[in-house]
Amino acid sequence: MAAALGPLGWWQKWRRCLSARDGSRMLLLLLLLGSGQGPQQVGAGQTFEYLKREHSLSKPYQGVGTGSSSLWNLMGNAMVMTQYIRLTPDMQSKQGALWNRVPCFLRDWELQVHFKIHGQGKKNLHGDGLAIWYTKDRMQPGPVFGNMDKFVGLGVFVDTYPNEEKQQEAQKRRYSPGVQRVFPYISAMVNNGSLSYDHERDGRPTELGGCTAIVRNLHYDTFLVIRYVKRHLTIMMDIDGKHEWRDCIEVPGVRLPRGYYFGTSSITGDLSDNHDVISLKLFELTVERTPEEEKLHRDVFLPSVDNMKLPEMTAPLPPLSGLALFLIVFFSLVFSVFAIVIGIILYNKWQEQSRKRFY
């Protein structure tokens, strides 16, 4: 039996039809799309996809701005252009971000990202890359591809500069072939707010997985898809101009809370690139679950990954109230006075006993 197509398959088929200019195939595809068909088999059940416009962005980029009425907010050096949103220009020491203002309460979803990274820099003389976020906090600038460190949620990084490899070369050390990574490199990280992204090591200590992705200065479209279904995280890419998705990362047992925000950010340092986002499209995936799966897939309140120990967050002690502080000071003084009085009494008794010995 032929496998049914989901949003990825239909997107590939649509682009093939456009490139082939085959009228009959396009008409058939339109009829199928119009009938609302297009399920994809996921596990033991069926998946149906629905585009969520409040979490999606495409040309002509309506609803993008800095005000509270916009669905998407810009930050830093990000700019809206006619054909793309530029997170950072090909200039040093820039950072920018684009954040959805609406929290996402979907249980299962798929995010398709159309992006482009290009610039004047030659091999290994460009940076630093971009990140795609699903996090508790939004609009928080920082050192992790333009976002805050110790974030809470999911980060997917398209890293274009090998910091760790350059440090190894400076120390005249080499990785073994099985350990060395080839850049640009896509990786993923789940954080509960306790972990720092190790920029000097390109996130190696905390990554869930990764793959090489040659995405710079290409003359065709580049895409990334993040799929989260039944606590199963899958990341795929279409970067070869063949309209085909290739697997990159697959991690079971990923637990992400609902109500977080989607966003994307970028940063440049001494090296730079243009980091452009053409579109972000979020699909709600309606997945059939057995009663046992319903019990297992209950909502969580902190991100985690099965079989991966994340350091627990230590909550700061609440500040003392005025009454509590007064009582502590009061009883401390009483105890001090009591201790002084007892000390004086004992000293006087010791002196009396000393005098009696001399008589």
C-alpha cells in the first residue's frame, strides 16, 4: 500500500507540480487539497494537519511590528523587508530576533521554517548562525544566538562557525574522525533553566543530537522542519534543492509544556552573515491516542527528556517579611542579653569561690 502524505509530502508534491508545469497533476492536487484529505500515518493512529495562522508568518508579513497589537514582535537589529525578515545583516556585533506574541497550547505540532544564510565571508570566516525557539520566555536578548542563556524550553541551532574546532587547531590538537563535526551544523537542546549553552564548544555538552547542514550561499531554497508528536521530537531538512526531506535529529521521550512561545533569533560577532527568515508555518497535528497513551502523555510543567538527567532548579528563598525580620532581631537581642546576664552571674560565683580558697 502506498504511504499517505502529510504536510511535508504535499509541500514536496506541490513544488514538483509547479516546476513541471503539468496542468493535469496540478488540477488533481487541487481537488485533493480542496477535499480536505491528506492524512499521514504516525505510529498506530492517523494525523491530520491544520495551519495555525496565529503562529505562522509569511509574505507580505502583515502583523509584524513592535506594538502589543502585532502577532509577531521584532527585537534588536531585525528588519522587515519585502521578501524576507532579516534577523541580522552581514555586519559585526549585531543581533536580532522575531517572536510570536501568542503562546502555543497545541499538544502536537509541526513547524516549517524557510530560511536563508548568506554573506561575503569565505570558508570559516562567517558566523554565527541562527536559532529557532519554543521557550517559556520571549524577547530576552542574550549570548545564545541572540537569546538568553539558561532558557526554559527547546532550542534548535543552525550553527555556522566551529568555535571548538578553531580552538583545537590553535592548540595544535585534532579530533578523531568519529568525533569531529563538520559545519554548518544543526543541533537541538532541551533546557529546564539550569543549563548554560557552552558557546566555546558549540553546545556539544548539552546537545540531544545533530547533523551537518551545508546551508550558506545556496541558490535554492532551504527549509527546516521541527515535528513534535507524542513526545517524539523529529528534525528534518530540505537543503539540497531536491525537494526532499532528510532526517537530522530524532529523540523520543521529549516532554515540552504547553503555553510556550515560538521565536527565532541570530547574532554576529567578529564574523558575520545575513540571516534571513522567509516564512514560519505552524501546523496543528491531530493524533489518535490510546487510553494508555492519554495517561502517559499528561501535561508537564517543566521541560525534560527521558533517560537524560537535567540538573534540578533550586528555587530562591522568599524574602523575609517585616514582621519576621523584627521577630528575628528581637529574639536575637533577648538571647544575647540573657547570655550576658548568665555569664556575669557565673563570673561572680567563680570570684567568690576563689576568695574563699585564700582565707
